[in-house]
Amino acid sequence: MSLHTPAQPLGGRVAVVTGASSGIGAATAEKLAALGARVALLARRADRLEELATRIEKDGGSALAIPVDVTDAAAVRAAADRIRARFGSADLLVNNAGVMLPAPVEELATDQWQRQIDLNISGLMNVIGAFTPHLVAAAAERGVADLVNTSSIAAQNIFPTFAVYSATKAYVSHLSRHLRAELGAKQVRVSTVEPGIVETELQSHVTDAGAQQWLSHSRETMEWLAPQDVADTIGFLAALPPRANLQQVTIMPTGQPA
Ligand code: NDP
């Protein structure tokens, strides 16, 4: 018997969202739960995850909060085992945790370079390593699975002082194209979502004065995307028929030129 209905097209599916304690990840977890998926919530802040899990359950959904630092490969593998024990193999992975720390390259902010590389690249790979076996097994069993990687328009466009961040996102987009070609034959769809600017906590970590100024000016002159806009997009692509893979989605604030 099929568990999905028009109102809950993701019924029966098991979603994992990283970076679920705020912004795009939190909104996406909530959306996927509303569409019928059981969701595992991963990030470091346990209190935020518990709050979100409670809200999802109150709304009739099913959620499991797992505090984890995704830069710790062993901890991510342990999280994957917990999810399999509770829900079965994950078939919808939203690999979303990330950090943006722009600075002029000549300042040699090497600790910030490293944080971005550790989370946006190595953390992303830890999650792919832990969950690819889930996705492949689930796709063989249920006919489809999704790997959705959150990239950025920074993967394609040129923003001075954002070189390291942008390069980590170029990695995410190019990796996704390769993985799609590799995993598609196994019914695992791979998508990359490249948003323009979204109102989240991402901007609050920026310490560079020039970038802060650019961000404030941008906020005053255009309406940024809301996290729910990206969440709706991910919900849409996951609910497509198994034959259709939305490979790359760019979602922009209407007023953002590039
Ligand atoms: P937020 O800062 O709101 O969310 C980032 C999330 O990542 C948080 O839940 C944070 O939770 C989590 N996180 C950070 N470090 C770790 C870690 N070591 N282990 C596990 N989780 C971690 O920003 P967004 O929602 O905007 O960011 C989500 C993604 O969207 C990022 O990849 C970002 O690059 C991308 N993006 C954002 C855009 C924007 O304008 N906002 C535009 C384009 C792309 P915690 O601190 O609890 O661990």
C-alpha cells in the first residue's frame, strides 16, 4: 500500500536535514514533515533541535533530534546508525549545514578559511559518506531516494572577498553534478539548490566590515528570500515523480540582480 497522498506526497519517506537548528534547514525540516516525511534533525544546538522536534510532533509529524557536529565523521556515522534504528534507511538527505565568512584574501584569515573548508566541504563529505549507503539501499527498496546539497549562487558568480566561501560552494555544485551521473542509475536523484540571499543566521557570523556594509545595504534595497521559499523548493523537488530529477535550482530574491 502506498503511504503518499496528494496532501502528504512524502508519506513513508525518511528525511535527514543537516543545519536543522536554524534558517533554511529548520524551515526545510518543517516543510518535509508537513509533506508527510519523518525527519531527523542534525546540528550542534540541542535545545533548538528539541524545540523544532516538539513543534513538528505537535503538528502531527514525526521527528528525531540528533545533536551532532558534522565535521566529526565518526559522530555523523553514529547519527546515521541511530536514524536507521529508529526510522529505517534515510531516503531524502538535505545536506545543508554551512558557514559564510567573507574577508579580503590579503588579511590571511586562515582560521576562517579553515572553518569554511571544514564545514562546507569536509562536513558535507562526512554526511555523504555516512548516508550514501542509506540512499542506495532505500532507492533499491522503495524506487527513489534524494540527495539534495545546498550550494549558493556564489558557486557560479564572482563576489570579491567571498573567494573561499564561493569556492567551497563551487565544490558542492560540481560534486553534485558528478554524483548525479554516478547515482542516477541506482534511482538516487541528486539535486543542488543555489539560493541568492536568504534572511537567516548566516549573515550574523560575518565579521568583515566591508561585507557587513554590503549586506546591510542589500537588506535595505531589496526584499531577501525567506527560508521557507527554499524549503518549498526542496519539498517540490522531492515530491516529483521518481523519473524526474531537478538537477540544479537557482532561486533568487526578485530584486537581486546577481
Ligand atoms: P544558518 O546560519 O541559519 O544555518 C546554518 C546551520 O548549520 C545551522 O543550523 C547551524 O547549526 C549548522 N551548523 C553550523 N556548523 C555546524 C556543524 N559543525 N555541525 C553541524 N551543523 C552545523 O544559515 P542558512 O540557513 O542560511 O544556511 C544553510 C545553507 O544555505 C548553508 O550551506 C549556506 O551556505 C547556504 N546558503 C545560504 C544563503 C543565505 O543567504 N542565507 C544563500 C545561499 C546559500 P548549529 O550552530 O546549531 O550547529
